[in-house]
Amino acid sequence: MDKRPIGIFDSGLGGLTVLKAIKKIMPNEDIIYFGDSKRTPYGSKSKETIINYSIQDVKFLLSKNVKAIIIACNTVSSNAIKQLKEKTDIPIIEVIKPGAYISTTITKKKKIGVIATKATINSKAYEYAINKIDKDITVYSKSCPLLVPLVEEGKSWWNNTITKEIIKYYLESLVNEEIDTLVLGCTHYPLLQDAINEVVENKITLINSAGEVAKEALTVLKNLKLLNTSGKGSLKLYTSDRISKFYPLAKDILEDNTIKVDKINIEEY
């Protein structure tokens, strides 16, 4: 048994969807979460910048003596996983493969859509992961650069008319290809799930990989004998931007009024 905390990071609020799934499946674990809201979105940045930012994020979590790190960000998972694994010997779990795998088990038409940030789409990480499992599946990808800023703007934007019109614009080409499965290839996007379902009239199965990532993390920790199996896990949240903006949205996403958030200067790491 290992009582050290699990570290989770994202460019902002989106990774809290993964955190919520982790807490549900591993309630004994202490968790430290960092959301880099000051520098979000990562998906519009260069690969070099994404790597540099994510190395700082990992260094911060390592300073907290974490036993494992979950990259709750598709952009980082698809652009910096190799560099991050070179920085530490502790397990690092990414979000691409779990989401890709579950999508291949659900599609009937073998037509899968992927929406994500520009950096994730340009990496072709989902395409490679899905076709490695089933080469007969056709993957249709679409970058949606406006969706992360909309999520970070606040809850009132998650299901309003403007957001739904933007989603409709982005998804039009994928719907025309008659996809039957849509991977939400950014951890922010599950917060727009109601709006997306409305746009596609519930005719396409949406893949939120958070639950699959949690299962993967559980398997990795169990195999390495790193699980904490006693007590109630604690949660500590950190942001690089205003607590007054991060806290209310985090509280709503996690459905927890007891959370505490601290601000850090991530550029010191």
C-alpha cells in the first residue's frame, strides 16, 4: 500500500471531469490537481510550448511527492507524453488510448468522429490509436478551437444558444459523414455534452474517456502495488489563475462544497 497522493493536471478546468471519475473509482486515494488556467488553452500553442508548459506542470506535481501522474489533457497526451516520461520513473497515464479503445468497441458503422484541439488533431494521435486497434475504421477529425475558451468562460456558456450554434458549425461535416460514434477528444468537452447531444439529436454515441482513464489508472496502480486501500482520500486543488474564477466552477463540476483551491506561480517550476 502506498499513501502518497496521485497527481492530475490539465490546462484548466477540463481535467476535473477525469478527477471526478478517479475519486469515484478510488475513494481512498489522496489527490492533488493542478489546472493551468492562466495559460489555457494549450491546444492552440506550438508543440514546443506545450512540452515546456507540461514539463513545468509535472515538476510541480513531483514537488508534492506524488506516486503517479495522470495527464488529464488530450493536447499534452498527444504532444508531450514521450518528454514527460523521460522526466520521472513514476507511472504517467495519458487519456488518448483509453478513449480510442472504447470508441472501437461501440461503433457499428466503423465511422468514428473525433473533436479536439488543433494540437491534438494535428498530432493524429487518435487516428493512429484507433487504427492500431482496427484498421478498417475510418476516423473523421475536426479541431474545435473555440470550445475550450467557452467552457473556461463559465457555466452559463455550456448550454446556451451561441455555444450550440458553434457546435453545430463544427460538427456539420462529421454528421454528413454519418458517423455513429464521437470521441470527445478534450477533457473540457464533456462539460458541453448536453449541448452536443442536442445538436446531434442524440443519434450519435458520445465517448467521454474519463471513466476509461480512471479504470486504466486503477489497473496500473494495482499492478504496481501503489493503491491506498484505507481511509478517505483527500483532495487539494491548485490553479495558476484567479481562485475566484476557478473555485465556483470546480465546485459545480465536482459537486463538492468542501473543496479548497490555492494559487501557485507555475512558472517557478
